[in-house]
Amino acid sequence: MKIDLVTIFPGILEGPFKESMIKRAADRGLVDIDLVDLRKYTYDRHRQVDDAPYGGGYGMILKPEPLFEAVEDLKNKSVCEGTWVILLTPQGQRFNQHRALKLAEKKHLILICGRYEGVDERVRVALVDEEISIGDYVLTGGELAAAVVVDAVVRLLPGFLEDEASADESFSELLLEYPHYTRPAAYRGMEVPPVLLSGNHSEIGCWRRKQSLKRTYERRPDLLQQADLLPKEKVFLEEIKKQQS
Ligand code: SAM
């Protein structure tokens, strides 16, 4: 996958992609991430990327010309078909694991990081395929939101995680993952559940599934409405509801 991040502050994005697993994914050739400085697409002495809003009011707006030129240039240079252009904006659809999975199927993503009061509306109308928000709050810029999206997408690329590693993860089946423990088996009076020390993989699997259902019921009951559950799992959930009511 190729990912271009268009920003006026490339320095903000250097850290997240030059460390740990995402860097390793790039080193292994799973993903090629480029930080594209929007000012490269300006031609005036001051390399101006923003201007005051028509109609007056507070703040500055990212101008259309550099953004159009940047996206068109990146598309022209792309060797992949079907470039997908994303605008990070608090007004977009809320990002979640399902959207991350859909994006992981694309070959080339261009993410536009807004700043100040946002981007000229013509960019949104003519260039953008998808608008994404990472939550109902307002950040100063789209860079951190873009880093969140890229991180969630890259770890879903084939070959990034071992095949089984993502199967039980939170949201993969609209359930939250079960609790984890590691050594020591007893710590400050808190014991690891004996089943996890039993070596019985069938019982461990059953315990984990039940914990996953219980945890989802307690923390995110909204997810359960769409989860695909077996009849015996529905019965188990009913029991938990009774116990807790
Ligand atoms: N004036 C805009 C509004 O009220 O909708 C907010 C602009 S915000 C200060 C500047 C930039 O940060 C946005 O253009 C966007 O790129 C990014 N941003 C802020 N909050 C975000 C969020 N929740 N999700 C994604 N991007 C966000």
C-alpha cells in the first residue's frame, strides 16, 4: 500500500511512522508512507497556503490551489489504480474498525490534514472521496487524526500481524477482547484465573469467549445488538443480565 499524507507540518508526523511496528512494516515493504509538504505546491515568495475566509470571521482557511495541485500530482505519480482521497475533519464519518478494514483494501491513500479553520469547501467537493473524523472533539490539525487512521489501517495489512492475532481483537466480531494475564501467576494477592494455567485449550477458548461477551455487555452493550452470536452465547448473556440486575 502507498500512503501520502499532505500536511503543512510534516515534522508532526515523523515520530509515529519512524518507530516500532509501523516502521517495521515500511522496512518490510508492506507499506510506503510519504509525508508531503503542502508548501512544495506554492509558488509565491511567502509560500502561502492559507488565506482569510470570504465573508469575514475568525481564523484562516487552507487555500484550494496547493491542495488541488498536490493531490493531482500525487495521483499522476501513482502506479496504483484507484487512489482514495481522505479529508480529516471533525465533520466526517466517525472512524472505526470497520472503516479501517475497508481502507486496508485500498492500494493508494492520500490523507489531507486540515489546519486552522479547515480547508476551502471546493477541495471537499471536488477532490475528496471520504471525510473521516476520529471523534466528537476538535483538534488543532488533522495530523494526529491522520496518524490514528494510518496506524489502524497499516496493522490490518496482510502480513503485518500473524493471521490469528487479529481474530479475537476488540471489534473484529463486534465484541471486546477478553482480559489478558502474564507472569507472575500471583501478584499482590491477585491470582491469574486457574483455567489459563490448565493447559486445556478448549476450556481456555470457552473462558475467553465468555469473558469477551461479559465485557462487551458491561462496557459496550450497543455492540451486541449487531454481533452474530450462537444460541448458547445468547443464553449465557441472558444469565449475565439476570445476575447483574
Ligand atoms: N472549523 C472546523 C470545524 O468547526 O469543523 C474545525 C477545524 S480544526 C481546528 C482544524 C483541522 O483539524 C481540521 O481541518 C481537521 O483536519 C482537523 N481535525 C480537527 N478535529 C478533528 C477530528 N475530530 N477528526 C479529524 N480531524 C480533525
